[in-house]
Amino acid sequence: MNLRLKRHLKRAALLCLVLAVAACAKAAYTNRSQLLLISEGQETQLGLQAAQDVVKKEKMSTDRIQTERVKRIGRRIAIAANKPDYKWEFFLIDKDTVNAFCLPGGKVFVYTGILELATTNDELAAIMGHEIAHALERHGGERMSTALMLQMGGQAASMAIGAGSSPAMGQVFSQAYGIGSQVGVLLPHSRTQESEADEVGMILAAMAGYEPAGALTLWQKMDAYSAKKGQNPPAFLSTHPATKQRIADIRAKMGAIRAKYYRQQLLN
Ligand SMILES: [Zn+2]
């Protein structure tokens, strides 16, 4: 372990002690301990602001059938997520890039390029469930907290708590989400966050009435696609490697998730 990381972890542990209530939270669904230096309200506010920029910058698809499909699947997952403080909205961006993301606050963006891979509704539900899970589990907030720790160390906490949406906070948010350089290209999540988003995404999709096995076929297609692309995978696949391990983990979790959460219903 390098010195910087060691120091960072030491500070994180210390902060956890000092700010037991303010900084340390439990992830929804999985109960994992998280270091969060900003409130969910701040995160949501920044997410909603950033979403306005995305809407301004990107061209929306005029394909009414596919747009309606994205909205319908999104709405069903949103009901399963039961997050009344989110202002859910689902957008289909007309761009041939394999990408999708959800900002804190509930604005979900899917690119037409990813629909080439997510051909079935179960597969699209897997993608959207995964991205929504990143937001619900506050993975962006965790990355922001890590960035604050690395940049400002101990001062971060006092700045973060009660700082509202100051320009400095907006900057950290933009960095954590990669906004400003290229919209929708996020800094990589950690493997823990990725695996958590896979699991929670499958739970949400299953609760919404989608077959969780959609996640399996989706990542198998992603794997084949990245093999075809070789050295130049799209941004989404560079932050979401479709590794054999990932596929094996999804397969291992699928049975229990289906048994516990899959609500088979007539999908309209
Ligand atoms: Zn992810």
C-alpha cells in the first residue's frame, strides 16, 4: 500500500471517529459502511444542476418508440427504488456511444449507442438498474468525499458539511462525474462500487418485473463487444470492464435475487 493511500485511510478512519454520525453512513440494500462528507441533499442539488447542463448540451433522440421504452423501464425501476425525494426523469440521447448514467436526484441518461447491445427490455433494465443503483448507493458522493480527502485532508470535513453547493463543491462534483471535460464520462468506480451496483441493479430490475438474467446476457454481449473493439473500448467499457469475474459474480448472485425479488407481472 502506498504512503499516500495509507495516510488517506488513516485520516478517513480518524474522521469516521470524529464525525461518526455526519460522515459515516451505511449503503442502502447492502449495508456496507461508507465515508460520506457531503449530505444527500447537497449531492441531489448538484446532480439536478448538472442534469440541466447535460440536457442543454446533448441532442435528444427523436425515436419515439425507443424513447418511450427507456421512460417506461425507468419509471418501473423508479417505483421499485421508492425514492420520493428524487425527481425522476429519463432521457434518450441521440449519440452512437455505448453509455448510460444516472445523476443523484434521479435524472437518468441513456445513449442510443447502448441500445445496440441492450436489445431486450430485461437487458436495458439491467443497464438502467445498474446506473440507478450507483446513484442510490451514493457512489458519486463517496468519490467526492475521497477527492475532498485527498485534496484538502482534514479541512475537507468542515468545508463539506454545511457548505451547500459552493463553487468549490461544484468543482469537486464535476471532477467526480467527469462533467466539464466530456459529459457522461465518469471517473472509474471502485470494484466494490461496481459489484454493488451490479447486485442492487439486479434487485431493482427484478422488483420492477424484469428477468434478472438480463444482466447476464447483457454483460456477455459487452464482453464480446469489448473483445471486438480491442485496445479502444468506449468510455463506458473502460469504466465498466466486462470481465469473466464480473460475469461469474452476476451468475452467482442471480438465483437468490430472482427467488427473493423477481415479481413476475404482465409488463405493458
Ligand atoms: Zn457502474
